[in-house]
Amino acid sequence: MGKKWLNIVYKEKNSTRLKKHYREWADGYDSDLKDWGYAYPSKVKQILEKYISIKKGSKILDAGCGTGYVAEVLKALRYNNIVGIDYSKDMLRVAHSKKIYKKLVCESLSKKTSLKGSQFDLVICTGVLTSGHVGPSSIKELIRLTKPGGYLILSISEKIFSKLGFKRELEKRSNEFNYIKLSKPFIALPNHKDSARSRMHTLQRV
Ligand SMILES: C[S@@+](CC[C@H](N)C(=O)[O-])C[C@H]1O[C@@H](n2cnc3c(N)ncnc32)[C@H](O)[C@@H]1O
């Protein structure tokens, strides 16, 4: 059953229809991603262990948190002050059941959110800055939410990095952050034949 979803969600251009797809996929998402060998959780873990240093009680935003699959790694690393935001209440229902998050917010990242700015020590956004989901203009919002000196970990697929304007947006805002680490390209879902190559962008807000 799971195989179809990857192409459906990444080909969808309409945000309302995309939300409906996630409603249908929510309960099967974790097991599909596990089968496909989802690489982002281990990449995030590696970045937290090697490249950035934040305290266990640091305030973390999981932007486009979905079911909380990536935040499970944060929990295993003993981070306990995590807020999740996603526009799909169905994905959030699964996230809520895991008891990882201090707070879950159901809102779109495609416009300015209701969250207070400069409050997070770390903003993580995996699998979200991509076609049909959240566009480059939202990078401004992710930076706004990060404390000066705080970090952002963003996954962006190589295929759309230039094409959809993510490269241009990061260049335009390059005075707002320093690059801590740009990973080598890797296959995000090694066990799925249609998986894209991605990179992790680790930034520190100035
Ligand atoms: C591929 S999932 C990634 C979930 C999680 N970050 C992970 O890595 O497993 C993409 C998520 O982005 C959310 N999403 C898509 N468009 C959004 C928007 N405009 N605002 C907030 N969340 C959005 C979807 O509801 C979905 O949960």
C-alpha cells in the first residue's frame, strides 16, 4: 500500500489536496518510512553529535513535524523541550500519541506563524521544504523563529534546490546566518526506487 504515497505527495501541487493525502497516509507513514530506510533521523543525530552543541533542555522546533518520526531521535538523545508544528491535524494526532512534544501547533508554515520570534535554540525542518509542501519564502519564517546564535537543520532535495528557488533564498538571506555544515548529497530513502538525493543544511543564525 505504501509505495504510491511518495510520488503522490511530492507531485501534488495543491496544498488542500496534499493535506488530504497526509490524512490518508498518517497511520501508515512511519512503517513506510522505516521500510524505505528514511535517512533523515540518523543525519539529524549525526549533526547534533558532531557539529552543533546545545543543552538537553534547549528549546527545539520541529517544523513540519508530521508524525514525529524524526523527533523520536531527539527523544532518544534526551532532548525534552520540543515543540512541533504541522498543518495536518492527522499527522499531529500520530505525533501526539508518542508523547515527545511539549506542545503541538496546527498551522501552516507557508505564512507567518503565530509563534513568538527568536525563541528556539534549534529549528529542524526535514522533508518539508520541497515541491507542493513549503516553499523558499518560508525560510524567512524559520529564521525568525530561531534565537540569535541558535541553529537550523534543513533538508533540501538536490533536484529542487535551485529549480524552486531555495538556493536563491538562502543566498539572499546569507547575512542572517552562517553555514555550519553542508552535508554531501545522500539518498533520503535508500530502499525506494524513486527517492531523491538530499543535503542537510546546518545554519547558525547571527
Ligand atoms: C514528508 S512529511 C515530513 C514529516 C517529518 N518532518 C519527517 O521528517 O518525518 C511532510 C510534512 O509536511 C507537512 N506540511 C506540508 N505542507 C505544509 C504547510 N504548508 N505547513 C505546515 N506543514 C506542512 C505535512 O503535513 C507533513 O506532515
